[in-house]
Amino acid sequence: MKYVSTRGDATPQPFCDILLEGLAPDGGLYLPETYPTVDDATLTRWRRLGYADLAVEVLGLFIDDIPDDELRRIVEETYTAERFGTPDITPLRPLGDSGILVQELSNGPTLAFKDMAMQLLGALFEYELGRRGETLNILGATSGDTGSAAEYAMRGRDGIRVFMLTPEGRMSPFQQAQMFSLTDPNIHNIAVAGVFDDAQDIVKAVSNDLAFKRAHRIGTVNSINWARLVAQVVYYVAGYLRATTDNDQAVSFTVPSGNFGNVCAGHVARSMGVPIDKLVVATNENNVLAEFFATGTYRVRSGAETHETSSPSMDISKASNFERFVFDLVGRDGDRVRGLFGEALATDGSFSVTPEEFDRVASFGFLADTSTHADRVATIEATWAQHGSLVDPHTADGLTVAARHVADGVPMIVLETALPAKFAATIHEAIGREPEIPERLAGLLDLPQRVRAMDADVSQVKAFIAETCA
Ligand SMILES: *Cc1c(COP(=O)(O)O)cnc(C)c1O
């Protein structure tokens, strides 16, 4: 299995060669040359498998340059009941007779769905770096979920260090405690005196210094990494198999979306032949995606137009994984994708697909809809009152939108992308009290914290990296 770029101008590469890379050299995103397909007999056989065994099978269709026994070891060490809280790994929780089931993806170490992919990524990085005899220094900026998921995935791993920049004093106490209580010597938290954009600018400045980047082997773990995406395909297959008893039955998924990474994995699963009817994209007030699926126009927002909402992990100005779907939508025409993303978007900040292309969207099962602050608060309240189930604000966006699109006889699975414990203020607004913190994290807020404070100054960050790596 080789991987090609959405802009059609990069040499096809095997999995392990794109694993440690972000963008393809032509500026595109990697996708498999063709999607592997699953037939009826395979789906039937998979019904008997637990999560890790299923993951070995699904990932094995995309990864043929890691020996089978190594891949099995990596997957079995990753998807354990200890790490993900339940032997089911991603259990389904029906909400009464609403036709909606919540698929729990947030029982991992940082209580958000990013653990599902990031934990596997950590193990894959360690494997590949060890094989090459190389090391990697991961540099990132975070205001929440991604940074903590990356640190919990990389902690204690050979050959990997993490340098994570956070805006000083701007994360919730829970998120700070999650990150700053890590004492592993390979994890370095840096609190920058500034806002998230200042931290992000420092990361960009370091990454643009190619000599420094090469000398200190700087890498990233952002959501365009193909390995993260393929890890997510597994839970769509698992959700499908557990919500149905035979392969004639289809399901739909509603996915709280920001960068389109999560729902893009659903698109891959559907393209493989998993019986998925609709893929419903739920956005918050930052409805870049809902606008595209309603109009065929994709318009990136400016910083000033990007709203700070109560589902902050979906506050995006552009959807970095969306290019992968558009590649498939335009018949995998790399020149066309380059014209849209490389040219029109770069000059106008927007593009429109042709009416013929837009007509094809429905055949991919996609729908999209927007949820607002008032919607999510009402949904949290109603889901709690009617079903005794407490959901986080992002999952509430999913439930709000799902309710508008449930069809008779088709189970609607809503992906639970975080646990309510992380978003106490909005939960309090909705139900008048604070969410419970899961038992295994009970003492978290009292643990000693370790963080290095720095000015929003590129040279200080570079000096610290250089000193640590020396
Ligand atoms: C990252 C995240 C999302 C958005 O996922 P995308 O892959 O960017 O679409 C939604 N909810 C939560 C809680 C997240 O952390």
C-alpha cells in the first residue's frame, strides 16, 4: 500500500515513510492510493473480534511495511482496558428509544477522543524511530486537548521528547493539572507569557528556521498526520459492528467537527464499504464546514471572524483535513485540488466547487448542520433530564444536530469526543452543578505541577530546546 498526495505531485510512499511527516512535499495531504475494501464475509468475521483484534485487522489493510507480529504487539499494548477504562474500549450507550447511541471515545488518559489516535501514534513513532536509530523532538502549541493527548501518548517513550507551549494562565485548572503534573523527563511544558496565537507563532517561527529544525530534529503531531486518521477508522468499524446484528443494516454517524479529522476517518470507513448511510458533520458557531455542505463554497475565516465558543475544541478558522475529502469529491484530480487549495484559497481565501461536483456530495453521505451555545446548553440539560446521561459541550453539539437527522430504522451513532469533567463551567450553566471527575483522576488537581515560564520570545524557546537536547 502506497500513499499519494492530494495535490498529485509527490512520489507515492509506503506507510512508515509518511508516518513521521506532516504535509507532503507538494503541500498536499497523504491518502492511500486506493481504499482497501471489506466484503460481507470479512465484516461477518469481524463481528466476533474485540477492539484490539479488530484494530489489527483494519490497520493491517493500510500498513504493510510493519511486520505483522510487531503491528499486533503495538496495537495490543495500546488498546487495553487499563488505558481506555473499559474492555470494550469504545462502548455504545443508547439514549432511551431516541434512535441515538453515544459511542464513548473519551475514556482514555486525557478524557478526549484524541487519545484514541494519539496513543497509537506514540507507539508507532517509538517503533519507527527505534528502527531507524533516530530521535525526534516534538514541538507544539496547545490551548487544550491536543497538547495533553500528545504528552500522555509520548511520555516515557524512547527517542522522543515533547516541548509543549501553552498560553500562561489561559487553560482551565483541570487542563493545566493534566499537563503540568507529568513528571516524565521527556516531557517539557513551557508557559508562554501571551495568548495562544503567541505560542503558535513561536512554533511556526522555529519550524520555519530550517537549519534549527534539522539540527534539532523538530517534528509535530498535528491532525493532518495520516496515522492519526487511520487509527480513527477503527472505531467507526467497531461502532458499526456493535450497533447492528447483520450486514444488511446500515447506521449513520454524527460527528462534532472542527478540523474534519474525525469525520474524515468516517469517510474512509464508508469508502471501504462499511455500511454507513449518512455522515453528519456537526459544527459550532464556527460553521466553515456547514457552509460548504450547504452552498459548495469553502471560505476560511479570519482571526476576527473566529468565535470563542463553549465547545472550544471546534473553534477553527479552516478545516485542515478537508482537502482529503475534496480530493475524493473531484475524482482524485490532484491538479484540481492544487487549483482550489493551493491557488484559489491562497489568493481569495475561498473557493467554490462546480455544480456537478457539488451534486456528488450527497453520494458520499455527507450532511452538515450548526449548533449554537443555546443549543448545546439545552441539549446537555435535556439529555441529563431525560436519559440521566451527562455529555460534554462538544458531544452536545453532535446530539443537537443528530436529533434533526435521525431516520427511522437507521441507528444514529453520535461520537462522544470529550467527557464533561473537562468543561465544568458550561455543565454548571446547563444543569446547575459541577460534573464529577472520574475516580482515577480524583487527586489530579492536588498533584505537584512542573512548568517552565518564558517570555513570548522565539530565542528563549530555541535556547531551551538546544540546551535540553545537548
Ligand atoms: C479535536 C476535537 C474535536 C474536533 O475534531 P476534528 O477532528 O478536528 O474535527 C471535537 N471535540 C473535541 C472534544 C476535540 O478535542
